[in-house]
Amino acid sequence: MSTTWYECKVKYRKLDDNAVQKLVSEIYLVDAMSYTEAESRISEEMSAYVGEEFKITTIKTANFSEIHPFENSDRWFKSKVSLIAFDEESGKERKSNLYILVQANDVKEAFDNTTEVMKTTLGEYSIPAISESPIVDVFPYFSGTEKELEQVERFNAIKASKPKVEIDNYVQETTADLLAAENQ
């Protein structure tokens, strides 16, 4: 299942360093299945974060292939990565671009983090551009814990191959497991 990221621009009143309320527009990234779900998710996230009135002014799909948070980093950078392939028919080198969002403190660290992310790539690549992104925060579906991801993968595999009765049983077992883990 591929991930679709939506950039959501939100306008709200925020206290600045001088304790003066100021109207700001900030961009957040949300993982969702549709524009409607993106609007719902950003509304939920912003309600918890802002606590006041806010307005969602824009929602658009983002062109990020991957999102990579790094600890102890406070800004997001957009890295353009060119994958280099040799076309045997034409005898020419072909480049295909992808965009990765990495978290870092400065451009040099963003370059290092992008290189770290790409180190498992088997083919050749270059990093022609890195720029600071206006994105303030990223809200994925899951926090990324192994147990959550494993459960989603298991559920998707079962859903694809089993009748509805077995899926319902799996959901009940998983819910019971999660409740038991929370109570411990």
C-alpha cells in the first residue's frame, strides 16, 4: 500500500515571543487516503495542538516518496535525489528524480541524513538539491513502532486471503491483545 501525503496549510492565532497574538499560516504534512480524510485528520491534530479557532486554507498532495524523521532535529528539508540508470537501448544515462523529506538542523546535516537514507540503494544516485521546507510538523498514520506496523501488515495479508469471518476473528484477537498490553 503506497502512502499519500497531503500538505495542509492552517491559519490560526499564535502567541509570539513577546506574548502578542499574531495570525500565522503554517504547513503540516498528513498521511491520508483522500482529501476528505486529510481534512479530518489535520482538524483532529490541530484541535489538540491549537485549542482555539483555526482555518484550513489549502490541502494539496505532496510529492514526497519518503519521509525520514531524525532525532534531535527540529526542521524539515526537501532533498531532490536523482536515480541514475543506464539505458542499454539508447546507450544513454537516464535520471529519474524523487523527493525525500528529511529532518535535520541545517543543510549539511540534511545532506548527511539523505546520504544515510540512500546508503542501502544499489544503483547510482546524486543529490542535486536540498532546500529547507516550510513544513512545521508531520502526522503519519502510525508512530512507527514495530508492533503497530507488524499488525497492519498481518491484517492486510489476512484481509487479502481470508473470508470475512476469519478477518473478524483476527480483529477481535488483536483488539484483545492491544487492550491487554495497555493494562500491563
